[in-house]
Amino acid sequence: MSDTELVLFLLPSILSLLLIFILFQRKHARFNLPPGNMGWPFIGETFAYLKPYSATSIGDFMEKHILRYGKIYKSYLFGEPTVVSADAGLNRFILQNEGRLFECSYPRSIGGILGKWSMLVLVGDLHKDMRTISLNFLSHARLRTQLLREMERHTLLVLNSWRENSIFSAQDEAKKFTFNLMAKHIMSMDPGKPETEQLKKEYVTFMKGVVSAPLNLPGTAYRKALQSRSIILNFIQQKMEERIGKMKEGEENLEGDDLLGWVLKHSNLYGEQILDLILSLLFAGHETSSVAIALAIYFLEACPSAIQQLREEHLEIARAKKQSGEKELNWEDYKKMEFTQCVINQAFFFSCYAKKHSNRNNKRVFLYVKVISETLRLGNVVRFLHRKALKDVHYEGYDIPRGWKVLPVIAAVHLDSSLFDHPQHFNPWRWLQTQSSHCFMPFGGGPRICAGSELAKLEMAVFIHHLVLNYQWELADHDEAFAFPFVDFPKGLPIRVVKLHNFI
């Protein structure tokens, strides 16, 4: 077929698509839409939006669009007309009105790989049921006892395997820790066992597909991920059938305390729902926590003053435990990790080496919300969320038509210089001051706020506790976190460690 014949053959289809696009534009002419650029027909601006960029920034695409159109603008992303929000007020409004004005609406490719019963994609009563199961299992009592003890054990398994002066991937080590913990927590699988290592191998392939382009073609990462998903689900199915068989025989095995056993005993979910729930919680509990731990290692390495204050805090805890004769961390120890929480959770005010405030009372009150917070604020493990308007919505002079996608971009708010001074600086001490805490949403907000937020913060705190007490570290090669859009270190964050001795 010649080029001319090909053009003539495709011309009717092209004209039909253009006509649909024009009718779509006219249909929404009555709305006062935010300014913006819809990009190419049907393709829109998706590829430019997802172009990798530094995780401690919002990327060129967002910067240019905000500069040109403002913090609320329209675009065409993921195959749908979309309102993008870098506005703290609109983001809060969207998340607080979940189920009334907006609902969760992830691209079909995400549901295809995580499963139609995944908590990430479910809406309405089914999501509430799944969330209730997760919250009941991750109860405060369980965090205080079983999970805290397991976290410490798995942390020490990883850290004790580190050889001094060797170079290794901090990101891989963080993933090893969180995967082993979740495998034990979900299905009572022990680290290092052949079945655990095989599951981990399939999970790595699965995750590469989750963050890749959704092209279901031979040889693509997405196709390989779908194959690994099938293998993982078959594995979970086998475990589930073994448990059901034991329950029918009246065996009260010790494994009934894990998530799989708990769901089988205390829920009305059926096979496929249980499989997708287990897979989605393995994904959520492993991936985000491991990235956050790697980010903390990365940010802290460049901020010696923060490491020093962390070490002082954790030495105080360790010495008190030694005097009392206790060995394992308990909940009261965790509550004493004030500066640690600041590093993990928030931070936005001065540079890393800013002078600390002298008011010790205020410091004791606010340091608890620091190192963990700052890591999540600056690194933005979850950068944006997918929502859809359930009805025509009017906000601050703009209209959001029913059926349009809405993307609340959390990272854009966390890195907004009008809300936080020097937002690109890692500064755990910024939370000694009263901050715009209502703008800080690392775990989302509203009815769909992350069910595992306390689990994630506890994981990070326990890991950091033993890390700063036992090691000094430095980057062995230049690396930085990039958004793909999931946050990842291209080189795996290579570090070199030195063992600390006789510190307590």
C-alpha cells in the first residue's frame, strides 16, 4: 500500500476523532474552566507530565504550567480531561469530599496490575470494608506489641549483615527490610527461606511493571509484571488453601495471627478479594516505606548536625534501657524519639545548618514531629493522587465538570515557597515553629487517608534508631532521588558504612 493510499485509508478515522474532540471542546464551553493547555488530541500532555525529574522538585512541567496558568490549571492527562491542582486549599477540598463530590479514579492500567479488588482502586462501601479490615489488623495494640517487636528483629537482621567499608545499595537494603517484615506480617514467611526469596524475586519483577508504561506487549516490563502477578497470586492462593484446610481440621496454628489468617477468620471476603487485598497491602506496606527509609538515609548523610542530634536522642534511650536491664524497644521508647519523628514527617523552615531555637520546652513538644516528617515532606513518596468529579463542582471561580479527572499534587504544596521557607532545604528544625500543618499531607487525607501511616512511621523510626547507634555512612557515588513518577534512586543509593563501637 502506497503512502497516499494509507493516508486515504486512515483519513475517515482521523476526521472522526477530530470531530469528537471538537464536540468535546464545545460541550464544555459553558463552563468557566481553569486556564491551561489540553495538548495533542487524545495524547494530551501525559508524556511531558511523567518525564522523570528530581524528587525534591516539582519538575519542569509543573513549574512552567504553574508560572503560566497558576496553581490550578487544566490539561489532558492519562487519556482524560483533567484539572491539576497545586493549590493547598483545593487539594484539601478534594480529599475531604471523597464520596460526595469526588471519588478515587486511577488509570485502568493500575487496576489491571494491582487487581480490581485492590484497596487503591476500590470506591464506596467495598473500599470501606477493606479499609476496616486493614485498620483492625493494624490496631494500636498490635503496633505496640507484635509489630514493634518484629520490626526491631528484621532491622537487626539487615544491619548485622552489613560488612564494614563495603559498598552496597541502601535502597535495596531498605527494600529487603520492609519486604521481609511484610512477608512475615502478612503470611508468616521467614526471611532467607527459599520460598521467601522466590516471592521477593517475583515481586521485584512485578514492581518494575507497576512503574513502567502500561504496554501489554511481549518483552515489556508491564507484560512481565502481569506474569509475575499471576505467579504471586498462585503462591498466595496455595497458602490460603493450606490455611483453610487446617481450619477445617480444627487446627489453631500459630500462623493465624498474620494478616492472611486474620482475614480468613474475621472477614466475609472471598478468594479473589483476599488475593487482591494481600497483594495490594504487600505493595503498599513494602514499597512506600522502603523508599522513605532510603530518602532518610540520603537526606541525613548531607546533614551532619541532624545525625548528631538523632544520635544524642537515641543514645539517651539506649542508655536508659541498659540501666533498666531491658533489651527490646517498647512503645515508650518510640514515643521518646521526638527528633526522629521530625526528620521522618515534616520540616520546612530553615536550612539544614540553621541555628536551633533555645526554648527547650517547645523543643520537647515539637521535636516528636520532625525527622520522619521532613523526609516525607521533601522526598514526597506519594506525589499526586487520582480523583474524578462525581458532579459539576464550582471552586474559587472555576468549574470542574462532572466526569473530569482531578489530580491533587501533594508534592507541589509541600515544596511551595509561599507556604514553607526554603522548601528545597532539608530542615528537621522547621517544625519547632508553628507551620501550615494542614497543608502537610504525606499520607493523603479525608476518608481515604493511608491506613498504614502509623505502621510506616514506626518502621522508619525503629530502623533509624539502630542505624544511627551502630553506623556512620557516606555516599559511595553520586545519586539522587528521581520521580518516575514513583520515587526511585537510579543507582540504588550506594553507601559505604563504618561500624561504631562502644557507644553506649
